[in-house]
Amino acid sequence: NSRALAESMALKNCGQRAKDCEVIVWYDRRCGAVSADQGSGVYWGVAETASQANGIAKNQCVKGGGKGCEVKVSQCSR
């Protein structure tokens, strides 16, 4: 219900899998998506719809030189 709580939960969940977690993007009443390439590249997109956010995230990956770019997760906050 708040940005602070969302960031805290994200860091807690990430911390179970990694040690270098940080919040790098925030959105409210929009949709966000995260894409990754076959290496260690991670990219995101934020837009009005999930499909738009997915497209932005994947395009950012391709523009960044990623190979095998794939959307890993998307979520809308309403």
C-alpha cells in the first residue's frame, strides 16, 4: 500500500537470492516489465499497459545489445 513497503518487500525477496540488491525503477498506477538477455543484462519498461511495458523492456534489451532478450516478468499497479 506504500512505496516504502513495496521497496522493502522487493529488497527482502531479492536478498534471498542475491547480495547486491537495489531498487532501480518505481511505478504507480502503471505497468512495469523486466526483460533479460542470455548474459547478465537486465532492462525494464514502464507504460500504461502490460503489453506496452513488455515491448519497451524488450526493445531496451535489444538496443542495449542483448542477445536472446526475453520478458521475464510484468505487473500492473492499479
